[in-house]
Amino acid sequence: MSLLKKIEPYFFFLLVFIYALPVLLLHFFPTIDGPAHLYNSNLLNHYFFSPSSGVDNYFSFNAEPEPNWLGHILLCLFNSFLPSYLAEKIVILLYVFSMPIAFRALIKKLAPENIYASYFGFPLIYTLLFYLGFYNFCLSISLLLFMIYYRYERTKTVWSKINFTLLLLLLYFAHLFSFLLFIAIDLYFYCIDFKKSRKEETTHFTFKAVLLSILPYLPGILLTINFLIKKSEGGKAIFLPASTLVNWIKEAAPFITLNHDKEYLYTTSLNVVWILLFVYVLFTRLRRKEKLNVQDNWLLIALVILAAYFILPDDAASGGYISLRIVLYFFVFFIFWLSLQSIHKLFYIIAASISVILSMVLLNKHYEDSKVLSADANEMYSAVNFIEEGNSVLPLNYSSNWMHANFSNYLGSEKNIIVLDNYEAAKPHFPLKWKENKCPYNVAGDFANSNSPCLTLQNYETVSNVRVDYITRWCYSRANNDSCTIEVNSLLAEKFEKVYSSPSQKMEVFKRIKD
């Protein structure tokens, strides 16, 4: 057992590396929103550091301190001196590495004897939210776990308070949901600690002490109040059916990513492992007649999150995928609580081993699908050499693959190319926003949300005073013969010429030749 104890840390970090292999081995690692984040980071660099690029003709900077900037700031930094695919890879790897390491750090802090339970952190990496490209939210999960770890490490020194304040701000700019969740958790444990210290008479209640305790939270809280006041208006809240919410828990839906039919049996099996461990923990504690202890606060937190999952809407004001975020956090804290229990380490080794094996099978299935998507992304990106710098591109997407939704944004991920399909600039929480009359959505037809797009090019050019220099066509089939496609083909034949067709003819580029 001593030998196992010595080699275990090396094995853990070997697994961290193995889980990073899909990102390392693929050129592009496609997610739904990833290409859009990469494109907008490039736009931001041109906007601020290349005034002659013309980006400011289309977009203006959103000066509001939005809690959705961390990923963009990181991508801007890395994209300024690295190829775009490497910039994105580094940001993704920051999350892939930090998630299991943060989970392990917390286990070592609160229950070091349960170190083998830290392997439960691996199945938490590749989630649906990750494949949706929600980099800010994913980074915020790791940050929240590190923040919980830091609350046990921080001292009363000035530098500690400054560091804590900066970390809180970092969490705010990663994602508001995680920031507010950490504030709630921290406040809960602060109340427990305060009550305990008052009972033991180890501290004295003074206004100054309370003020000093609150001070690190004020910048983030003030930013949150500002955000909530300005973004409070919105559409009607949308609630998911209770049957859907229950089914998501049964199937462990946050871990079903690219293909439900191929994955749900494995995620359900993961759930069974966790439930069996839960039953064993309850049985052991009842047999020992154990009372509630401080670690059980994490189960209470998980249950409160679960209650919120059934109460809160899935979409409200300008926020979406709320239910999926909440249920993911339920699994995180439920599994964390399981990892802190006083049971025989053999049970942790068995349960964690099965969990890792199941998640690695899932990872392999993800990799096979991601490999195809990466090849598609490379084919899309191959058209960049046939589009001139500073020109505008209107992309037409004929693919029925939902993962191709933002692939056209790869075209503008490195060169100064204005890709007119930029959903981020039409949303309120991103760094750039469309200038008045420049947004093509609806005005230029339904090209952004249809795989048989209708195009009203002249209408958009008249309203926006923008000349569309290129049109790209992705996954077009000659079998398409609907009225919209016939009209688009007529426009291409009259005013454009084909300058590029990829080897498999999935990607085509048409250059403007007539006004």
C-alpha cells in the first residue's frame, strides 16, 4: 500500500494528461460557441490595436463590465501572438487541467485520507456545457472550487484580503452564476464559523471586524448590482417540464454531449455508481449511528441546489441554459460530498475506478466525433487564403449538423475578415455589439438560422450601407431545389464568381464581381 501511495500522484497526473489528449491531438477542437469566441477575440484585437482594420465600422465596444469576459480576455491575449487554433487550445486546456486538479485540492484539504476519491473529478470535465462552448462558465467551475479551497487557506493579512478580492473579481468576470453561488456558500460557512466562535467566545463582534470581512466582496457585489439593474428587463421566463428535469437527473444529462443515443447508457451507468456509493454511505453511517458532521453541509448545499433546479426557470431575461448549469452544480457538490465520507478506501478505489473507466469510454466516443468535426473545421478554414483582408463575408450554412452552427467564424479567427454571422454581437453580454443598421439578422434573410437559407442581400446592403464582398457556401447539395436556394443560386451566378472549392466540395467561396 505504501508503494501505491507513492506512485498514486504520478498516476493522477498521467490521467490528467490522458484526458487532455483529445484537445492536444486535434488541430481545431470544435464546440458550438468556440469559433464565435475565437472570432470575436480577433475582432477585439483589431478593434483596439489596428484602428485602420475597419472593425469599428461594424462593431462598437460594450463598455459595461459584463460577467462573461474572462474567456475572451484570455483568447485575446493568446490570439495576439499565437495561431488561433493554439490560442483556443490553451484556454480549453486551462479548464481541462484545472477541473480535476481543483477537485483534488479540495479533497486533500478537507479529507486527505480520501485522496482516491479525487478521481471522481475526471468525469466532471467533458460536459454538455463544455461542448456548447461555454468557456466562461466552465472556467468558473474550476475557479469556484479553487475559491472554496482558498477560503480555508486565507489569512487575515492585507495581502490575503487583496488576493481574495482579486480572485472574487476574476470569478465575477468568468460567470455571474458561479460568483453568486460562491458568495452564498461562503456566507453560509461564515455564519457557521461565526456562530461557533461566538459560542466558544473566541472572537468579538465589532463593526470594524464585520466591515473588514465584507470589504473584499464589495467590488464584485457592486458590479453584480449594476449588472442586475441594467439587465433586469427581458422576455417571459421559460420553465422546463418536470418530467424533463427528472429525466436529466436519471440520465446524468450534463455529461451527455455529442450523441445522446450513443452516450446515455454510459452516463446512466455513472449515475448508478454514484447512487450505489450513496446508499453504501447511508447504510454505513446508520449502522455506526453517526451524527451529522461538518462535511454534511456539502450535501445540504447539493440539496438546496437541487431544489433550485426544480424551482428556477431554464431561461429568464437574457440568461439561458439555467437548468443545465444548476443540475451540473448539483452533481459536482453531491459527488464532492460523497468524496468526503469516512468509508473504507477500497470502496473509493472501486467506485472511482469504474467512474474513470466509464468516462474514458465516453471520452473515446467524444474523440471519434470530435475528430470528424476537426476535419470539417480545417476544411472550413482552408478558404481563408481565398478571402482578402478587410473584406466582408456572408456565410450560408446548408449543413444539418448542429455542431456546424458557428463554423463560419473560423474564417475570421486570425485574419482581418468581417464574418457577418456574428451572434455574439447581437447579444447583450459580450464585449462587442453591432452598430446601428449593421446587424444582418432578419434584414439579410434567415441565413443564420436555416440550413436552406433565404437571402435578401440588396435589402441588407441598402439598410447597412455595407457591400458584401464574399459569400461562402457550406455543405451545399445540388439536390437542394427549394425556392430560396434557386434564388440564391441565381444571385451567385449574376453577381459573384466561384474562387475556391475545397477538395470534398463542402466549402465554396464566391467573390463579388458586380454591384
